[in-house]
Amino acid sequence: MSSKAEIAIVGAGPAGLTLALALARRAMASGHDSSGGGIAVTVYDKQPSHFLAQRFDVDRSYTIDITGHGRKALEYVHATDVFDEALFEFKGLIYHHLPNVSFLPVNRIDAVTEESPGYTGSRGDICRALQQIIEEKFSGVVAFCWETGVSVESDDTGTLVEERTSGGRTVSTRSKAFDLIVGADGAGSVVRAAVERFDPTFYIQKRSTSKYCTMMELDKAETVGKELSPEWLQVFNVIPLSVAGAVGGGLGRGSARWFCQFGFTRDTIFSNVEEVKRHLRHCSPKLLDLVTDEEMEKFIERKCQHIGRSVSCNPLRSGRFVLLGDAACAFPPIGQGVNAAMESAMVLDQCIGRVWNSFTSGSEPATVVFCQALNDFDAEWRPSTDALVWLGDHLWSGNVMWMLCKGMFSSKLGLGVLSRSKDRTLSYYDVMTEAIAMEQRLRYTGWAVGALGVLGVGLTLRTLSPRQFLR
Ligand SMILES: Cc1cc2nc3c(=O)[nH]c(=O)nc-3n(C[C@H](O)[C@H](O)[C@H](O)COP(=O)(O)OP(=O)(O)OC[C@H]3O[C@@H](n4cnc5c(N)ncnc54)[C@H](O)[C@@H]3O)c2cc1C
């Protein structure tokens, strides 16, 4: 191994790219030289560069809002200038006339504050912005290996097997050893699977709930739906969920393409356009004006995605391996996947920062120094992963109408779990403990109101004579 510490990041999604950027900044700031200040970071992804990938993949063009936690991570890596240019500003959620709950007095929820504004765009928009910064400023520290799938050959030596592909065919294979291996390879992580194989103390918990979704492009929104503002997520229905958002069109922020996510409680197939229209009429008749019949034809062909899976691990590290983002913890969408992925990268970099001086002084081997950082990361971030899985499981459970009323009213009062999880000053663990306490208070209040009602009815019946009662 060279005198530089070799760090592998498997996966160039939001988590992997944020960590690569944070490490590159740290290496450059430590005043060594422009070629890496003691570390060499290699980022692998089995997909092509984000700049070559298809810009609009309807299945993955769900709109992601970056708020409190994600914003904090972007400020940490000094990426907000580029995000200001590349993504839409995010303001909150607009509830359109919801057919089954039109009596509720809620039509808008502001989700950001002036001090901590947000962004909205697709996963691709976010990844392109991060990749651009790394390539422009830190190419001396970070090397990208695109179209290179990675697997773990040896846990002892930290050896990875890189398999480069082109047009779906393997063009080369080689092995390389690393001092630190970061699994940022998403919900189906191969790094996590390898750790599970070699570490008997490593424990993965998987759960699955009946949550599905299919994406549809609102292809008439730019012409007919001019009043839709890209700065707001548009909620057309809550149960079943249909929420649409804008992704920067071919001209970046200057134009928008709209994608709507339709939620289902089972794997749902539509057999013809009439069925789709019936569903849209039920969700929100307004949607019928925003989609052409051709897009509905494509919608019928599209696969319904299962989004109800959650995965959590304990611990988040083993030997020289550590897990970030969805690889460490995946959960059903609550608008926090990317935010949490980027924050986890920030926390890992902060933990590495605490041992940085011992690392650069060279007094101990890099693997020993990083080991301390990985322990700290596990202690600091695992409560958040446990909380995220809990929030993902509980947010959409229970009686439909109760859940709806509770969710909308509590959001309006600023107490909703969705709103609270967008607050950068609260950890996800705080949001979970608050939510548990609120559920308990609501349950006790419900019981107290029920008991008083029964008592009231009993007393009334006692005071009435049987004749009065019958009359
Ligand atoms: C339908 C749907 C809707 C969603 N909505 C939202 C939302 O509204 N808000 C939100 O914040 N989040 C949302 N999410 C979740 C969000 O997309 C993820 O949480 C986020 O992308 C996780 O980032 P990551 O970097 O951890 O992993 P990923 O984004 O999954 O990136 C992992 C990367 O690793 C690469 N990779 C995998 N295996 C290998 C390998 N063996 N070798 C090399 N590379 C590999 C993959 O190609 C990929 O690029 C949604 C997800 C889905 C499916």
C-alpha cells in the first residue's frame, strides 16, 4: 500500500458524493499539497457518470426536497452556491382541493425558514451538482470509477474487486486494497451483505410494509398548469397519496418538467386508459387536465415500485468497513432519504476530523486511527438510523381518516412528524421521541374524552324516568 491512506467509497449517490466532497475539502485544508494531503479517495459506481446518465428517468424522477438536515450538510461542504444555481428553491407543500377531505382547513404548509431555505429537484440533479464541484475543484484527491461494480474480496486486507463494464459487458477486473471502505451503495448494498457474511456480531433487521408507488409525468403541466409553482410540492391527494414536483427541464431552472408519484397499498396494475382516468378523477380531477392519453399509456406499462422496505443495521461499522446513507438504513419515503444520507456523510467526516491530526502525524497506522472514527460514527449516527426506520414505519400506519386528520392538523400547528423532521435543530431521534410522547398524549386524551362521554350518557339516563326516556 502507498504512503497515502487509500479510501474507497462504493456508490456515487448523495451519501457517497457528499462524503467524497467533505474528505477532499479536509485533505486540501490540512495544507499538505494539492494532490490530496495524505489521502486518496476512489469513488466507484456501477452506473455511468451522472452527466452521461439519462436526465429524465421517470421511475427515478420523484422530486426530492432538501430541507434542514440536508441543507446543514450542504452548508458543511460549502455546496450551496452550486445548488442555488442548479436546483429550484423549495418552500413547502400545497394541498390542492382534496376530494375526500375538502372540509379540512389546510391548503399550504411552509416547510422551510428564511434562515434555512431548501431546494427541490431529482436525485440526478442533486448528484450532478455534487459531482460538478468535486470534478472542478478536487480532482487531485478524488478519482471516479464509473461503470465499475465493486464486490468485497477480503475483509482482513480490505480488498475490493472492481469490475469495469461497458455496454453491459465486463471489460476488465482487478483487485485493490484499501485502508477504509465506505459502503454508500444504497438499499441493496453489497458492502453490507459482505459485512454480514464475515462478522457474526453484525446484525441486519429487514421489514416490509405494503407501500407501493408508480410515477407519471404530468406532461401538460408546463402548458396547462402554469399556476403550479416549481417551488412547492403539489399534493393532489393524501390517501392514496399523489404528490407532484418539478425537476429542472433541459434548460435547468429556467424550465420545469413535472412528475407525480401515485401511492398504492398493493402492487397495482391498470389495464387501460379509462381505468387510469377513473383513478385520477378519484385522486384529483385536476390531474386529468395535466396528462395526455399517451403518457397514461406509458403509465400503464410502468412497473409499480415497492417502497415499503426498511433495513437497519447494528453496528454501522465492522473492521475497516462503514455504512452510510441507504446502505446503513433504508426506510419508506418520508421526505428524508437524501437529507439523512447527506447528513450521515457529514457526521462521518466530522468523526474522521477528530482523529485527523493523529492520522497526518503518522504516529499510528491509518486503519487504527480510522477505527476510532468509525466507532464514534456508530455511536453518534445509529440513534438517527433507528429513529428514521421507526418514523418510516409509523408515519403512514393506522386508521386512514384518523391519520389524515392528525397529520394535517398537527402539521398546521407545526407539530407534525413530517414538519419536525425537516427542522435542522432537531435530531431524528428527538423527532421520534416527541412523536411517541404525542401519540401517548393523544391516546390518553381520547380515552379521557370517551370516559367522560360514557359518564355523561349514564348520568343523563339516570336522571330521566323510564316514561320520559320512552317519550
Ligand atoms: C420512489 C422513491 C421515492 C423517494 N422519494 C424521496 C423523497 O421524496 N425525498 C428523499 O429525501 N428521498 C426519497 N427517496 C429516497 C432516496 O432516493 C434515497 O434515500 C437516497 O437516494 C439515498 O442515497 P444514497 O447515496 O444512500 O444511495 P443511492 O442514491 O441509492 O446511491 C447508491 C449508489 O450506489 C451505486 N451502487 C450500488 N451497488 C454498487 C456496487 N456494487 N458497486 C458500485 N456502485 C454501486 C448505485 O448505482 C447508486 O448510484 C425515494 C426513493 C424512492 C425509491
